[in-house]
Amino acid sequence: MKIVIQRVKRASVRIEGQLYSSINAGYLLLVGFSANDNEEILPIMAKKLLELRINEDDQGKMNLSIMDIGGEILSVSQFTLYADCKKGRRPSFTDACPLVKASQLYDKFNDILKESGLKVETGLFQAFMEVELINDGPVTVILDSDIIIKR
């Protein structure tokens, strides 16, 4: 599982030109799953994300988590995080999770995030989306379950 976290002042998703979801200050997440991922990693990755201190305190130091600031989350599925560009000019996506399993993992991950009490919005799985954001910082962090969880 890979999560690209972008700290944002606001973010939104449009589908077919219509606003689908939006958030104010918090995180825009791009979430992808590999073929080897399973439900066991979801609570671990959610905990890491929710407790990660990448928000500034009164002294301007990154000491606060999204829980500390009561931020909002916009979670967008992103299978292209598992693009393999080693050969040729066209990426291969053989390492990406199969569609049905990825959809289930994505939904379950978002349900776990919602248990935090924070506002959690999503994109629409497998839809063509326009994602708009105002980056805050910019601060962008990547969480990779293969690194965080030594399997």
C-alpha cells in the first residue's frame, strides 16, 4: 500500500464537471494498493497516517498530527502509484491490486479513517476525476507499507 499525503488548505474532486467532494484544511491522500496487500495492513497504515506529525505548531515546527489540528481528509484511489516504468516507454501495472480487491481495501481503509471522528471525503473508485488542491507548504509525504511494515 502506498499513500501520497499532500497537506492542503483545501481540495476537491470533480466528476464529469460536477463537484463530487471537497475538504478544507487537512490532507489530500492518493491511495494505491499492490497485488500483495491485504486488510491486515489497513489499521497500521491508518494509524501511521493519523498520528504523523506534519502540521506546524505555534513555533512553526512540524509537531502536530491531523488529529491534533482536527483536519479533514480527501482520499482518492490511485492505482498508478504502482506503475512499473523499468522497461519501455509505457508503464506496466502488473503490480497493482486487482480491481475488486482494491475497491474493497480502499473502502475499508476509508472506513477506518472515518472511525477517527475526522471528516473524511472520497473520490469515486475507478472514475475519471479532476482533483484540485491548494498545497499547504508544500508538504508532501509518501507512506509505503513495504517500508513501514517489514513483511
